[in-house]
Amino acid sequence: MRIVADKDVCVGAGMCALTAHDLFEQSEEDGTVVLVVERPADDRLHLVRRVVDSCPSGAITLADD
Amino acid sequence: MEQCPIALPFDRPGPFDPPRALAGLREQAPMTPLSFVDGHVGWLATGYEAARTVLADPRFSARRELMHVPLDLGFAHEIAGGPPEAGEFLRMDPPEHTRYRRLLIAQFTARRLKQLEPRIAEVTQTCLDRMEAAGSPVDLVREFALPVPSRVICELFGVPYARLEEFQNHLGTMVDTDAPGEEAMEAYTAFLEFLAGLIADKRKAPGEDFFSGLVDSGELSDEELTNIGFILFGAGFETTANMLGLGTFALLSHPDQLALLRGDPSLIDGAVEELLRHLTIIHFGPLRAALEDVEVEGALVRKGQVVVVSLPAANRDPKRFTDPERLDITGSAQGHLTFGYGPHQCLGQQLARIEMRIAFPALLERFPTLRLACAPEDVPTKDMMIVHGVKKLPVAW
């Protein structure tokens, strides 16, 4: 599974960086999402799903490839 | 036949629970036709999914000139009226809103706020020292719940300590419901002047603080900075203060939960989320207006209709939360909507979390025998304001 983060949609709420700070960071410039890990380990997927659910703008999705 | 629109339920049965009628409405349908003061008929969203949809769908607007007021309240002019002023990003939609949001959020990143933690811990200890020196019993709101966030805001805005007291007085009078209207108006004017002076100072000599960062961005006019500054004070100060006051009251009133937290301070992160969910201190709103016909959870919202989102009702939706009427600091409050949802979700939410995660444990540690110093029913609450809370909280130790 691959994490997809859309900076254009992101509103910089910081939920991702808060929930999984080893996978996501926030840009120092405009606070939008910066993906640290694109392909998380399987045991991290539950956390990524929480991030997908909690993102207020729908900027983060999981892709099947 | 169309359902008859209801008036917005507003009576809380106690300090910790939302109006009882909300649960019954939510059980019938997540969206209920709602009547407004000016005769407009819109909707009340009480279901969790309905609330998320309305707050996140770009077909719903936050612009003030599209709004109607659901209750006849003193702050109606903030909710509905003319178009937003320069910098009044709360009342704007993307992409106009996005420009401000990006500038602001850059100052509010999780990492940047993390750097503030040691200062927040110091500020908290200073306030606790003063509270202890004042001696039992004291009003916790005056000695702790208000001073902690107001001092933290001073840090963010780089307000010199010499002006701290002046600044706190303005803020205190503005949020004091017992202050006469004239006094509140004077404090408001004085505060705007104070803000203008602060902006001028930062233009000359920017510091390391968050407000200097905004001024120094070179992208915002004085008018924009004043309005933004005002919003940030309004949103970031009384809210956290009310959560600290009401949250302490809730913990003291739920001895089992208090004992759990005292026994295992590592529960604090979950406890903060649960207090945020359970207490949901926004009485009602946010409001959104449909820019076109939109179907929400089986309800057809017509173009121009206003939806009042009930965050307290959404946060107690049994379809989303297990045993939602109970305060359970070990439960899963994750996903609560207390900070809103969608592009306007609270800018300062991570700051508020950090403040509470530091302040509650520090308070409990300092006063192992902390207790209410009056009957629970004698604690005065803020019922007719935007943000719920306690006006005073007499405590002893």
C-alpha cells in the first residue's frame, strides 16, 4: 500500500503529523503535509487508516499499488 | 408532508451535557428542519456523518453574508451580516480563505508548537505558584484557567511582559459576561489600539514570536493583521480557558475518572481528547450555507439554506462513539469534531492540546487534595454565549 498526500487539498491542520509523526511532517513554509514514508510497513497501516479518517480535508489517501 | 421546523434546543440539563432534545432529534434523523430568527427555514445537523459532510463539502459556504441567525443572542452580528472584512478568514471560502490559512498554519505547525512546550510548562508552574500563594479556597478560573492560556497567547504574540497586565485586563473584561456593555466596548476599543501598537512595533523590530512571523511575511496589511489578531485572540484564549475550568470541574465531579488519571498520568492524551469530546464547549455551530442543492444523509438541503451543525450532538452520536453519554478517559474519543472539520478546522487545535496536556497533570500534581469548595449546582456556567464554560470554579485543597 502506498500513501498519497495531496498538498493542494491539504489545509495544514496537522492531524497526520500528530497521529503518525514518523510518517508525516508539515512544511515549514506553508504548513502543508510532507510525506516522510511513502510505503509504510504493514503493521503501521492501521495508524495510516486513522490518519486518513481524521484528515479534515481528505488530503491523504491509501493507494493499492 | 414536510416536517415542521423546530427552534434550536439550547437548555443544558447540567454543566457537562448538551440539551436533552438533541439526542431525540438525532435518533429520528441526522438532519432536522430548523427555524431561524428572521423566518428562514434551514437545517440542524445532529448526526456525526451529516456534520462531517456539511463541514467538509465545498458546496457549503462559510461566508457571513449568506448566514441566518438561529437564536436571538447578543453575538448575532458576528454570525450573520455583511461580507467578511479583510483578513476575516473564518467567514471566507477557498481559495480566498486558503491564502490566509497557509500563512497562518506555517506559524502553527506541530513542530513549531512542540518548541513552545517548555515555555508553556514554565507558565503553568508560575500560575500554580500564584494560586498556591493565594491560598485555599480560590477561584480556579481566575487563578489558573484564565491566566495559563492568556500568558501562552502573550508568548505567541510576543507581548512584552511589562504590558502583560494591561493586555490581560483587556482580554478579561472582553470575556467577562458580568461586565457592563459599555466596559466591554471600551475594552474592545482599547484592545484594537493595543493590537495596532503591537503591529507597529513588530514592523520596526520583528522578534522570534509567531505574530512577528506573520507581520514579517510582508503579505498582510495592517487591517488584515488586526482582524487576524483579533480572531486568534478570540478563538484561542477563552476556549482553552473554558476547557481548563470546565474540564477540572468535570474531573472533580467524576471521582472514578479523576482517580484513574491520578493513578496513571500517561492517560492524559486520551483524557484530553475525551474531555474535548464529552464537554464539546461550542454550544452550536459552525454554520454553513448551501451554494447549490445538496443531499446530506437523506435530507435535501436547498441552495441558500443554512445548516447549523451541532458539534455536541455529533460528538455523542452512538453510531460513531461507544457509550457516548459517559465520560470515559480510557475510551476512544478519536475523531471527535470539537475542533470542527474541513478547511476551517481549528488552527490552534494542537496548541490547545499541548496546553491541556501540560496544565491538567500539573494542577493535579500540585494539589493532591483538590476539591470543589461549593455545591456543584452553585458553580455558575456560561449558557448564553458562543463558548460553554464555568464563570467561576471555587476550589479548595
